[in-house]
Amino acid sequence: YNVPLEDILFIECRQKKAILHTKTEELTIGVPLYRLGEELPAPHFLQCHRSFLVNLKNIAYLDKHRDPWTIFFFSSKKKAFISRSFRHQVMDAVALSD
């Protein structure tokens, strides 16, 4: 099953399985999150939480008023979270992608 990288909003780890979130569907993959993080292109995908890898190209905005910080995506109601230990990394990456 092929999914274009630009269609991926984020990848979430749930119960040791990776769930690939696109705008229209969720696909379960039997590959650990850390392995996907190694395989996906670094400038476009970034780990923002121990359970989330996000596609920087699809981030609409960050809500820093919530705890944990929340990422919202273009054309979707789905959201991902930023843990405290990844905040600086995410802020640097978002600033560079603008």
C-alpha cells in the first residue's frame, strides 16, 4: 500500500503499532515508530512526542495554551501533541519550515 508523503499528517504509536493518519483515513502498520522515524525524510518529519511523528508540511498551527501543546493540521480535525522534552526541537523545525 503506497501513501504519498504529502498526504501523511502524522504517525501515532498505539499499543506498539504505528497508525498512519492522513486527511481521510487511518492505516495501521506493524512497524515501530522509531523505525519509521529512521526511514522517513528528516526535514519533513519530526518526532514531537514519544508517541507522535508529524509531517511539518501539513501543520496549520500550534496551540501553546493547552498542556500538552497541541498541533492542528490543514483540512483536518485531527491533532497531535508536543511533549515538553520536544518543544524546542519542534519550535526550531517549524521556524525553519516557514
